[in-house]
Amino acid sequence: MEMAQAAQATVPRRKTGRAEKPLNQSYWKKYGVFYFMMAPALIVLLVNNYLPMIGGLIAFKNMSYSSPSFFTNFLESPWVGFQNFEYLFNTTDAWIITRNTLAYNAVFIFLNLVIGVGLALMFNAMRNRRAAKAYQTAMFLPYFLSWIILAYLVYAFLNPEIGIVNRVVLPWFGAEAVDWYSDPKWWPVVLPLVNTWKGIGYYAVIYLAAIVGIDNEYYEAAHMDGASKARQIWSITLPLIKPVIITMTLLQIGRIFYADFGLFFQVTRNAGALYDKTLVIDTYVYQGFLVTGDIGMSSAAGMYQAVVGFVLVLASNLIVRRISKDDALF
């Protein structure tokens, strides 16, 4: 440091005879090329993500269909303020879709966290690495299947007449057959099982990657001190993968007001008898837009979903920031 300061002191500055350029000119000369490279992505982001937000104004209009042009209908339709929201919240649908969306997603987040971390710990502890990789691959496979395929697989299990559950499983226990697609009381159990079946391999691999990255010296030192495997997991593994756990949980909380349309529409076969337990905001918006044609109320439901989801993201990140500032996303 002293040598560098001495060199700066002894080396004379060259006099160019030119006035120093303003800061903003040098800034754009230095970083302008990066903004130029970033411009196409910003244009795509603006057109694809922000321009459609104008459609949210439909929630405050009473849309008419007097003209074949959508833009003409949008411009000529009268403003109705919060009438669409009032109509939505005066029905029991608002409570049902809010309850189902939040409750199912809370269960999904809990299962993905607990079972995902548990499977990652189990895979990491397995001595037979080939068997561990085979199990990981088998559990990861459903993640790549579409909900259409999984819906038919579930139907093969739950078909009231020829399904495996009614024909094989329930008779083993002496239970009577269940009409799964007419009885809604079973679906708060079926849907979390199906969602976990599809996605748990993805979460287990992420947590396993975080565990594998931990330096073995921590475990060797703990082993020398006589720590058991359970103690090593509690005192070393879980604290060191805590940032990954928080990040994954925050990402899921950010979408806690968004339901997987394929899960709730395809797997349930959109059975009307199950709506009390399976209707969520996304399927409600679909029903409102395509079935009843009430685009104003469906837009109100979509805006309600977006605003509450945004608030939940900010609130959850604020809570994490209060607990551990370094683990907050922003």
C-alpha cells in the first residue's frame, strides 16, 4: 500500500490541455454499450410482461360485445368502478377460491420442504451411489410428465369401476368402493399426494445439490468430537442449507395465490361435484371467462390474485429480512 501511494505521489500527471468531460458523458461512453445490448431484452420484457397489464382495466369496466373489435369494445364499454369486485365478493365463490388456493398451496409448500429435505438427506446418506441415483431418477421422472398424462394415471387409480384403488386396494382392507369423482371429501388428501408425487423429485435434487456442496471437513471435525449422524444433520447440514431452504420457500410463497391449473383442472376432470374442495382462483377465472363469458368478473378475480400475491411476496421477504437480513431476496 505504501509503495503504491509513493508511486502515485512520484509519477507526474500528464497535462492534456483539454477540459474534463462531464460525468454523464463518460458514464454513457463507458456503459452505453451494455445498455445497447440490453435494449432488445428490455423491449421484449416491456411488450410481453408490462404492456398486457393494461388489460387489468377490464376489471373496472362493464364489457359489451357490440363490435367485433375487442379494442372498440374496450374503449366504448362504460366504467363501473369496483362493481365487478363487489359482485365477486358478495358471492360465496370468493371465500371458496381464496380458502382453497391458500390452504392447498400452504400444504404443498410444507410437504415440498419437509419431504424434499428428508429425501435429500436420505439420498446423501446412501452408501450405494448407483441405487441412490436410480432412486433420484425414478422420483424425478414424474416432474417431466405433463398434467394430461398424470391425470390419466390418477384416473387409472381412482376410476370408480375399474380403478386400482377400488378394485384392489380397498378390498384388501375390507372397505367399500368410493366414487372419487363425486365425493369431494377425499380430494384435500388426493391433491397434495398427486402434487407431491409430481414435484418432490425436483425439490429433493435441489436440496441434495446444496448438501453435496458442504465441505466434508465440517463432518470430519464433528465425527472427531463424537457427534452422531443426527447431531451432524441438525448442527451442520440444516444450518448450511438454510439459505437454499429460505430461497425455495420464498419462491413458493410468491406463488401461493396461484394454483396449478393442470392439477386442479385436469386431475379433477373439472367435475362440478368437487368444486367445493377443488375450485381455485385459476380455474374460477377460466370458468368465468370461457364458460359464463363474464370477462369483467374474471378479470377482477385475476387482479385480486395478482395484488394479494404481490403483497404476500413483500410481506414474506420482510419477515425473512427481520429474521436474517442476508437471506432475504431483496
